[in-house]
Amino acid sequence: MQMKELHRNGQDLTAGLEGRLDAMSADEFTRQMEVWFAAGLKNFAIDCSHLDYISSAGLRALLMAAKKLKSLNGSFKLAALQESVDNVFKISGFDKIIPIAATLDDACKS
């Protein structure tokens, strides 16, 4: 998994996720989010157009980030999920917990 900062403006951050978010990479994701939390960022839009796979460990890492941001009165939105990843979100019910936008632009606007 790779996680790249795409744009930062005040407390807002746009980032991209690539590859696989699974048991091997979930801790890396969590560590990067903690760095951004410590920097005062609290509104996130995550481009998932290059995220090929997500496991239950990846879902858990996303959920923990979303809960942390909610406690900070922040926001956490995902965008542009590939079909296979989108199916995992729908089957698990996570699409009702974490906001998902069709495009990154849509996620940044709402």
C-alpha cells in the first residue's frame, strides 16, 4: 500500500491510497493518519481509485480513522472506489458508515 498526500489546505487534506489495504499495511495506514492528526489535519478526502484490495483489517483501520475524526469534529470521506473494493464496502455495510463519493472532486465539495 502507498498513501500519498495530494493537497493540503488548512485543516483539510486530500490523499490517495494505492495497492492493497490489508493486515500487512493497515498499521502503516494508521501510523500515517496519526502523523496527519498530530499536524492538526481533521478533514480528509481519500482517493481510492488505485486501491485494488481491502481486507477486514483495512476496513477496521478506515473505521478507526473515521471514528477518531468524528471525535475531533472532522470528516473522513472516500472517493472513486474500484468495483471490487466498493463491493466489499456494500457487503460489509461500511458504505453506510463511511461516506463514499463517486469522484474525488465530489468528496472535496461535500
